Amino acid sequence: MKLITLLLLSLTAQSTWASEGFTWLHGVAVSTGLAEHTVTFIFTALIFIVGGLVYRMQTKSVEGSVVPDNKVSYRNVIEFIGEFIYKLAKETMGEKEARLYFPLMIFYFGYIFLNNLIGLVPGFLPPTENFNTGLALGIWIFLYYNAMGVKVQGLVGHIKHFAGPMLAMAPLIFVLEIISHAMRPLTLGLRIRGNMMGDHTVLAIFSDLVPYIVPLPFYLLGIFVCFMQAFVFTLLSMIYISMAVETHDHEEHAH
Amino acid sequence: MEGQGLIALAAAITIGLAALGGTAAQGKAASAALEGIARNPEAQGKIFTPMILGMALIESLVILGFVIAFMIQGKI
């Protein structure tokens, strides 16, 4: 217990880059008494909502929602991302499940991507750099796929899923499965936190060394890392959900 | 203090070994995937997703190593 407390304390501590240097939302964070990453998280939520409303307005008319624009526009970019995630969901979960779980998955991808990207804007800290954010997102996925597993297969069916194929081996496998499932939200949160912190630290160090031109390749790398982490998070969530809701017995399990 | 140096060394060795093993395994996964793509370029889309998945699962153990290193570092 003491170890866990120590772990959580050391991981949730504000990063060293937060305490020094200028950030745009520092005044808001001080005046509201919230942590800096929480304020940034709310800020990105506002951007996300406004972006969604703008997209909704552009596709309001029946004719406008069917015919796509014939140039690179805001709407086409949004639809490109949506199509990309939908194709991924179809590949990993199957046609019927993809339709069901697509809204949550596109929210996760878009929101995490936006949260990662805002760290590349000078004067913003990415909220995903903090372990609390990643853990919150991971725990929600954990609760969601367990709830969906119970909903689709029933409570007994979902628990049977943990026991493995052989009855004699069940007590052993049950313990292993419980541990591996309990690790999932933790690793989801830690992966995004570690990668974003590493990326942001590299960027900060190179910007400190030479402020102009030299950090540019690291910005490119940063965009790639931002995309990759959002992608991996979404992909793993999809796999977890599809593993929890699959009705027929599969021999192979990825852990 | 002598103990502090040892703790710092322990943290460095932890993350170093974790990164060594993880990158070796990820390199193997990437090389196998690239070989598959080179032999059959059309399969790129189908190979890509399982490769990323495997890499993420390999990486999770490295991340656990990173957590341990972080905890050790917190004791300095």
C-alpha cells in the first residue's frame, strides 16, 4: 500500500517544466486554484466542442451532408480522420461492433490527439503529460469494456471469459487474467504519459539550446509521436472492447 | 552521500536494461513486419495494425520498468 501511494505521488507530481517558464493559462490556473493540466484539459474540451459544432453546422442541410467539398477544407479533414478510425474499428472489431463503438473511439482519438498536439504550441503544457489525465482516460475504458462485456455476455459469461479454456487450470489463469486486466488502465495511462513527457522534454531541451530552426525536426517528430500515441491508445481500447464482447470462444488471446 | 549515488545508478540501470530488452524485441517485430511487407507490398495495411499492437504490448513492460526507475529516482 505504501509503495502504491509512493508510486502515485511520484507520478502525479507536476513536471519540472511546469514550474518554470511562461504558460498562457498560468493566470487561470492560479485564480481558479486548479492544476495547470486540468485547466488545459478544459480548454481543449472547449476547442473540441466548438470544432464539433462548426462541423455539425456545415453538414446541417441534407444536400450538404451528402456531397463532400471538392477541396481541402475543415470538413474534409474531419471526415478523413473519422473514416480512418472507422476503417480501423471495422478491421479490429467487425462490422456490427464498429458501428456501435465508433462514437466513443473517435472521441478518444480526436480528443487525445488534440490534447497531445496542444503541447507543441509554445506556452501550453499537454494535459496528457500528467499521469492523472492518462489514468482517468484509461480507467474509463476499463469500466466501459467490462460493462459492455457484462451487457453482451451476461455476468457469468463475462467472468467465464477470465477463466481460460480448461477447467482444471482455471484458478491459476483466473489470477493471471485479473492481474493483466488490472494492469490495462495503468499501462494505457503510463504509456501516453511517458511518451508525451519524453517528447516534450526533448523539445524543451532543444528549444533551450538553440531557439530557432534547430528544434524544427523535433516538432515534426513531436507531431508523429502525438499521432502515434493517440492511435495506439485508440487501437488498444478497440482490442480490449472487442475481446470483452466477442461472443464465440476464441483460442488465442492477446495480452 | 554514497548511498545516493548507488540509488541513482540503480535507477539508470533499471531503465537502461528495460530499454535494451524492449528495443531488441521491437526491432525484431519491426524487421519481421518489414520483411513481410517487402515480400508482399499489398499486405501493408493488414500487417501494420498487428505490428503496432505487438509493439505496444512489448512497450508496456518497458513502461513498467520506467515506473520502477521513477520510483527509485524519487528516493534520492
